[in-house]
Amino acid sequence: MKLLSTIALALWACAFTAGIASAHDYKVGSLHIVHPWTRATPKGATVGGGFLKITNNGTESDRLIGGSSPISARFEVHEMSMDNGVMRMRQLKDGLVIKPGETVELKPGSFHLMFVDLKEPIKEGDRLKGTLEFEKAGKVEVDYVAVAVGASPGGHKPEQGASGGHNH
């Protein structure tokens, strides 16, 4: 009987977790935003990164042009790329285009959001409020789930790449 109770509890936990995961996606216009997340920051850090996936289910391109968060003074859309063996990061002043039928993943070492001039450290387990702004679809409120420093949402640490593991 104890085994059945344990199995029932495990199944309930899986169903509950799946419900939380599916509740962590957002829609605005023809855009579907999945699992916004961030990483905890060390004390004294002035920047943090934001990550998510955006799918455009519409027939026209849209553009992520900015956003905001109460945790930082500025919110920027960035791109990281390799240039002759050197990792470069730059703000996308014109935003990030999401073409019809396309999914764009904002992730460490690639496109990402920057929370600039943090007002306080981001702590593991925090759920941070924010707003994403799209050129056509408009604004949508989202919550970023904070994982451990250097971790990804699945809880594991990514392999260190050419950047020596320094990811936003």
C-alpha cells in the first residue's frame, strides 16, 4: 500500500510540475513566448541576462524592439557572435526580427536580453517580472524564473565554450 501511495504522489508531482511548465508561456498577437528565464547573479553584479524562445505563428515578420523590468535601469536586446576567434557582444539597436513560421531562441552565447544596472542581485528561485515589447504585437508581461549561476533551466551547467563559460 505504501508503494501505491508513493507512486500516486509521484504522478501528482509530475502533473503539477507539467502544469507549472505549461503555465510559463505567453501569447501576444501571433507570437508565442516560451519559458523566460534568467540566472542568479553574484553580489555586486551590474548586469543579468534574460533568455526565452519566441515563435511567430503569423504571416508577417515581427520584431522584439525592447522591454523593461523593475530589477534594472535598462533593458536591451543583444547578440553574441564569434569574430576571428573573439567573442563579441552588441546591442541590437533595431531589435530582433522573428520571421513568420520561425522560432528564435534567446540563449547564452547567442541572442539574449540584458538587464543593465541591476538594482539588486538576482537570486536562484526568484520569479522576476518584466515586459517584452514587439513592433507589431505590442507589449506582454512575463515572469523570468531564476536558475543557479551558470545553470540552464534544466538545472545542469552548460559546457564551457570559447567564451570560457562566461555567459550572461
